[in-house]
Amino acid sequence: MRSFVIGSRGSRLALWQAEWVKARLLERGRPCSLKIIRTSGDKITDRPLAAFGGKGVFVKEIEDALIAGEIDLAVHSLKDLPTAQPEGLTICCVPAREDPHDLLASAHGVPPGGLKAGAVVGTGSPRRACQIRALRPDLSIRDLRGNVDTRLRKLREAGYDAIVLAVAGVRRLGEVVPGHVLSFAEMLPAVGQGALAIESRLDDAEIAAALEPIHHAPTAAAVTAERAFLRGLGGGCQAPIAAHGQVEDGRLLLQGLVAEPRGERLLRDRREGSAAEADRLGAALAAALLDRGAAALLAGTPAPVAPFRPPARRP
């Protein structure tokens, strides 16, 4: 029987995700192994991802290995994937989604309104930064990079009052983090947040058949709509764009947001329809926000997320 090679980044969260897929394949008698691949995004430590370009920086080298036949499938956080795959590749499986909300983590677990004026909130995401600014213009947003472990350590040691994390990553790693789960009214998530994407070569029917038992059609429809929305706006994963789709009884509710980078203006809208028309719903929501001026917001100069230099410790 063919043994599959799974490609993954080397962070603790990425490996958790890849190991989860590996375990599901082993349960079905499919031998497989992991291959760790370092991506461009993993090498950027001295500047925000948005300044680097953001789009695809956590997946390109993995996709190159897939195209070259060095691996058979790749496990990604779906929010890291560009809205179109390279020629010859496809998203062959989308498992059931973890909680897509964001978490405002702080020592006392307070909501945004409970932070003191001028409190330092860490995030490297323009989407999160602009929505925090819209909620609390008096807070100080400072850049924060790194995997979940690094960001939690910096919350404890580097002088941030709060940081923003995806609930999905915290749960998958089994971390216990004091914090406030932000509602969708407070912060709409990134496109694909909480979902995994398993990528394979387009002509590899054996991989698709092996993964079919863990494919979750409602999640796939929801993220299809979200990605169509992002594609319709022409944005990448570092643009101040947010969306969330949810399927119930075959109906899909899609919420979308485009933000002015400083959070002074947010455009929101929603569409509802059959889950079978997920792609059309996403495109329609993008068109509606473009009609309301989304292009002008996205064309604006991004507000910088300034680096954070903690105060010197007293002797």
C-alpha cells in the first residue's frame, strides 16, 4: 500500500494539525509520515507580515514541494492560503471547523471595554488592528509576531496589556489562556479562520479518496463563500478584510467586513442563500461592498502597526 508523505510547517500548532490528519489516515490503515518544510513566513522575524506582502508566505515552499512530488499532501491553516491554487494543485479536503472567533487575551481576561486607556494591545494583523481601533480608539496597537507560544510568552514577559489570538489555535494546543472571546459584532474573523485545508495534486485521486471520510461539506461551503468574497475584493490574507460563513439546514449566512486601516470606517454587510451557491453568495457580497466604497478603503495607505519596545526594567 502506498505510504503518504504529509508536508507541514514546523510550528507546534502546524505540527498538531498535521499530526491530527496523520492520525485520521492511520485509523483507516493508510501508512504516512511527516516532512517539515520551512516557509518564507517562518523566516520573517524583524518586520510585520503586511510589510512583506503577507499573501502566501506560509505556503509557497510547501506547495513547491507538492508540485515537485516531494510530498503527497499538505496541511495548511486555511486562512494562510491565497484564494487560488497553483496550476495542478487543489484543496481536496476541508475537515470540520474549530471555533472561528478571536480571543482578547490578558492577565485578567477583560473585554475591550475593561482595558485602561492607552493599554498596549499586540497584533500583527491589520484586520484585527483596525477592528480593535474601531472599538477603542484610545488603545495603543503594537506589532506582535510569532507562533502561539511566542505570543503568549510575550504577553507574560514583554509588557503587552493584551494580545489577540485565534481561539482555534489556543484550543488545539490545549492552552488555558485568560481572555475574552470577541463576538462577531466586536471582531469578525479572517477568511477561513479555524478551518484546515488539505492540499494535494489535482490528479491524485487516491489522496482525495483516502481523505473523503474527514471532509466536512458545511465547512467547505462556508469557506468557499468566504474565499469568493475575498477574491471578489481582490484582497490578500493581510488586507483589512474579514468574513464568516455558517451553514445550517442547507442555508448559508455570510457576513463580511472591509475596514479603513485606522478603523475610522467599517463597511459591513451580509448575504444568505443556499449552501450550494456558496461561491455566488461570496461574489455578491463583495460586489455589494464595492458598490458602497470598499475599493477606496482598501486603496488607502495602511496604518502602520508600530513595533513595541517595552520599558526598561528598573534595577
